[in-house]
Amino acid sequence: MSNFRFITLLLIFALISSCAGPSTQRISIDSEALDAETRLQKKLSLQKIKARYERLQKVGYPILKKFFRVM
């Protein structure tokens, strides 16, 4: 009987605590800092795209050159 009461109490506690909403509060972000971060992320993204494209050209061009030379 004691185990049944404990399990019931545990279940009730779990159900009640799962109904609680998030209590995270939003912070205010400076718009200038947000714009600067956005520009930085775009710049880094473009640099990564450019580096991947250059690597593709460096690796792919010799392969294509040899392929068409064989044909």
C-alpha cells in the first residue's frame, strides 16, 4: 500500500510540474550590435562559400581535364 501511495504521489507531482510554462525572460539586444553581428555572419558565410568553391575548382578541374583528354 505504501508503494502505491508513493507512486501516485510521484505521478501527481510529475503531472503538475509538467504543466509549468517556460520562465525564460528575453533580454534586450542593442540593434547596432545585432546589425554588426549580422554583417559579420554574412561575411564569414561568404568567405566559407568562396573557400569551398576554390577547393572544388582546385580538385575538380584537374579531374575534368584528365577525363576529357582521355576521350
